[in-house]
Amino acid sequence: MSDELEPTEIARSARARLELLLVDHPELAQRMDPMHLERLERFVVLLLEANRRLNLTRVVGAADVARLHLLDALIALPLLGRLEPRSVVDIGSGGGLPAIPLAITLPRVHWALVESVGKKAVMLTEFARELELQNVTVISQRAELLGRDAGHREHYDLATARACAPLPVLVELALPLVRPGGTLVAWKGPLTAASDELTGGRVAAEQLGADRISLEETGSASLGGHRFVLVSKAAVTPPRFPRRPGEASRRPLG
């Protein structure tokens, strides 16, 4: 039935459902003011309208939008508060998740949204303009090429990514952009410490300057087994990385 509703109706309902979810997360609720909630609601309208043209997401019902898009992004706020980044690069931003909700609620942090698909990059730029997000820049470029750009290589305090690539691939896309001492935060499903993806991620990350990978629970029963993977970078990435576009996917390091 939700697909029969207008985006404005779905967004209004999603906001109300998010506010109910936040009752179980007082540390998040206290970070939300009416302007944040209004912009989050407007973001949902923009996302669902764009989805009709670009097929960005299959999550379109109000309850799922509130939980799997908004809460799933915002649940990282305590973690980001602990890491205290001033600049964040979001890899494979797609429809703007998790970066746009986080940029709305963290206006003092600068966000660079990296999206290689031109139409999506234009859409993200429109989102930032419509939402008056002065702290958002959209970069229409492949992460592998950006990682070799002197203006971006080892420039960011933090990298974020959700549903972008398997961990052994993602670390090669993201870590060249992160300064030593910075962190990659990846949104993942129910990984375990013994999972093949995490094992391969460790092997790859060590070659890119990381010294530690850890799992962190979201702390939200509503999100099921979702977890964060934190990759801490200690050393400069060797100049041979990242490899040519597509090479990380074809021949993962881990």
C-alpha cells in the first residue's frame, strides 16, 4: 500500500515512526531538534521522488524508511561523536545514505560524497541545495582516481560506506583517502570475527596502512544484526594503491 502514497505522505509517516524509534535511543533523541527532523523528512521526500527516476532503493514503505534508512544512518552518531572527525568522505553515496542524514545532524563536519554515476551525483548535489547543507560537497569521480588526487589523498579524518563493496575491496577504495590516525567506518550486516569477509578485510587493510579492524554493535535491537566495522589507519598508504579502476574488485587484496 505504501507505493500508492505520495512521497510527502510517506515522509511524514516515516518521521513519526522515527520519533517513536528514538524513544528507545535517548542519546540520539537528544541530538534531534525540530529543524533536524524537518530536514530528515524533506530528505525522504527528495529520495523517494528521485527513486522514481533513478531506482535508488527498494525500501519505500514508511516503517522501513524510518528504520532501515534514517535510524540505520543516525545510529552512528555516538560513534562519530567519539571519533570527532572534522572531515568525512562517503564512498559510493548512491541515494545519500548514510551521509545526508548524518550531515543534517552534524553541521560542523564537512562531508564529501563520492559518487561515480553522473546522474546520481547531480541528484545528490540537488539534495544538498534543497536541504541547504553548506557542509556537503559532491564529487562525481571513481574512488580509485580520487585516491590518487593530491588534494584528496590522505586528506580525510574519516571514511564512511554503506552497501558499497565487500570489505577487502572497500578498504582499497577508502583508506588511501584517510589520513594516518583516521578511521574507516563501514555499515555491515551480521558479520562475525571469524567471517571470511572480515578475515580478507584484515589482510587487505594491513597492506594499506591499517593496524586494527574491530566490530562494533549498533546498540539497536530494531536494526537486528547490523554492525559497524571500524578500520583504524596507522601508516601512510603505499603509493601503488589504489590500483586502477575496477582492479580491487577483480583481484581483491584479501
